[in-house]
Amino acid sequence: MSLFSSSKRRQFEKVAMPFYKSLFQAAYRLTRQREWAEDLLQETMVRAYERFELFKPGTNCKGWLLTILTRCYLNDLDKGRRRPLTTSFDAVGPESRLWDFAAPEDSTNPVSIVMNQVIDHQIEAALDSLTEDFRVAVLLVDVEEISYQEAADALEIPIGTVRSRVFRGRMQIRQALVRELQDTELS
Amino acid sequence: MTMKCSDVQELLAPYADGVLVDDEQRRAEEHISRCEGCRLRVEAQQGIATALRSLKRSQRSEAPSEQVLREIRAQWNRLDARPRRQFRLQFASVAALLLVCVFGVVWARLAVDRSFPASLILDNYKQVSTQPLQPDYPTTDPANGAKWLRSRLHAPVPPVNLSLVNAHLVGVSVVMLHGTQAGQMFFHTPAGMAAVYVVPGKTALRSLSAAQMDGNHFYALTNVGQPGLYAWSYNGMGFGVADNVASEAEACAVAAQRSTSMP
């Protein structure tokens, strides 16, 4: 290994490798398949190392890695190499009706009531039931907690579209959870 | 101006997250302060966002297999090795290019025809000697004649003085011999006319017969009853003396060679 390479390797290990595990978890959340997530992680880490000169020190390295990860994931989807597992969540309505969400009816405590009663796997199922565009946008912004702009860069779409997808995705999740709760109470 | 709910739709998620600034923040605030529906939507957004963030924190800790990291490091090693391979390839390319250049230069030098045009000179002499002599630059001064030829041939043509053999310059000319430029110096001799030819760059004389006279080396092209030519090379130029009388050509050649090689 040359002096330049060893210096680059040290720097990369120091700056990027701390996110290795959380990057895998992000890949797992995106793909919902362990094998695919591992492949995605590998491709991301190799690409990131290859282009490490493009990373600006002091900026958000995790966001940069997630951008690469997301592009690798979308690339896999585009090429039809793999398909994400789909989850059926009957409570979610068609995308075209999303803006017609009624505002929460009980304004005194509309969200906390719902949220306190649902468990993690229901949220996960509601998230997984979103259409792929909305699911990825919500995952990046809410779960991975990268900025709207970073998500826009990763998805190569305008920031306004990311904002809109996150809004609609969250409303779909809320609607799915409310209906799930109502069904549970009825039964 | 009153904004509709759909006008601020894309601002509600970032507003709920508290990441809007300036004009967008003001627009969202203004609308939400007057729209109960959107205020509730913002609350819903905040609740879902909070749940999603907590989802991440409460999830079981998954880790990739160790084989993945081993494979990643192996690929890094391959990437690190690539610049060295590229460097070696570039070095080999440059070396090959240099070799081609050197070979090209050598080949070009070898390929240039440096052979002295002895036969053409004799043919030219036969033609000139049968006609009234009309040199381009009539002069009796060898230094002037040489100077005139230097300016035409762009070569260091030396003065040629044949007074030792009673030959006197009458003028100089430039002639093309099948595409090769040559200088001519015409001399009156006791037996008639001799011509000294100067051909820059044509110094290969080995196709002619070697001869030695009074310690001087020559290459000769002679036939009985025909004009003779005695040639030699000096300072990157080929010289030849042509004369109808072979013995006179010999004598002139000796005198000319001594004359041209004098400092």
C-alpha cells in the first residue's frame, strides 16, 4: 500500500467507518432483506472509498454515505435487479386521496392518544405499506434524520418534492395507524 | 393575500420539524395561525415524525456479517493498487513512445538519401561543356563565388582556388539535379573547362571507386574517352570535379581538395 493510500485509508476509517453499523441498519430498513442490505452496504462503502476525495471534511459524513447508499438502492431498483418486499396494510388508501386527509378530529389531544397506543411493529408495518417513493423519503428524513436538502440530493429530485412526499407519507402512516386502532377496538 | 391549504402543503412537514426559515417560515406561520385544519395536520406530522424517530432508537441492533467487512477491505486493497498499475501503464506508454521517437529519428536519418549524385553531375557537365558558358554569377574571385553560393545553398561553401594547376574561375551557378540543389564553379583550364560541383548533404560516395592521389583520398567515376569525375566529402557537403580530360580532372581535384580543406 502506498503512502497516499495508507493515509487515505486511515482518514476513511476515522471519518466514515463509525457509521458502518448504522449504515447497515439504514440499508436493512430500505431493503428489508438482510442479504440485499449487506450487498448494498458493501457497494456503498466501496464507492464511498473510491470517491472519498469528493467528500468535504467537516460536512455531514453520514448524510454523504446515506446519499450514496440511497443511490445504490435506487439503482438496484431501476435495473430491476431486486424488488423490495411489500407489506399489505389495508388501512392505507390510494395515493390520489392523500391530500383529502381530514384534519385530526379531536384537537385537544389528537396525536398523542394514537401514538401512545400503537406499538413499534405497527408503525413499521404502516411505513412499509407506503408506496416506494414516499417510504424512501420518510425513511431518509424521519428515520435516518438527514436534512430535506440531503434527501433531495440523494434522490435527485427537487426539495419541494421531498417535502411533499414526507408530508403525504406521514399522513398515510397516521391514517393507517388510526384505522388499525379503530379495528382493534371494534374487535 | 390569503393562501389556500394546498399552497402551503409542502411547507407543513418541514414546518412541523422546525427547519423552515425566513419567508417560508412566515408564510407557513401566517396560514397555520388562521387555519385550524392545517394546525392539526402539523400536530399530526410532529407526532408521526416523533414515532418514526423513536422507532429507529427502539429497533433491535442488527449488524452485518464479518464477511462483508472482509470483502469491503479486499476491494479497497484492489482500489489502492489501481493507481500503481495506472502509473506503471503510463510509464510503459511513455517509454514506448520515446522508443518510437528515437527509432523514428534514426530511421529518418538512415532513410535520407545521402548518396552523391555522381552520374547526374557527369551528365550535367557533358551538357554544360558543349554549350557557351553562361554562369549565373560571373566572377573570377573564388571568395566572391563561394559567398554567392553560400547564400543560395545555405551551406558553408568554401572558396575553391585552382591557380596551382593554372585553372581560373569564370563564374558560379546553381543547378537542380533531379530535385537536388547543387553549386557549380566553372574554371578555365589549359585543356578547356573544368567544373567543381558542391552538393550539400550528399556525402555518401561509397558507390564510386576509391582512389588515392598525392596522399589525398577520392572516389572516382571514370570511363575511357568520357569525362571523368573525382569526388570527396568535406564539412557535410559532397564535392566533385568534372573534366573532359581525366588527368586534368585528377590534378584539379587534388588542388580543389587542398584548397577547400585549408583553414
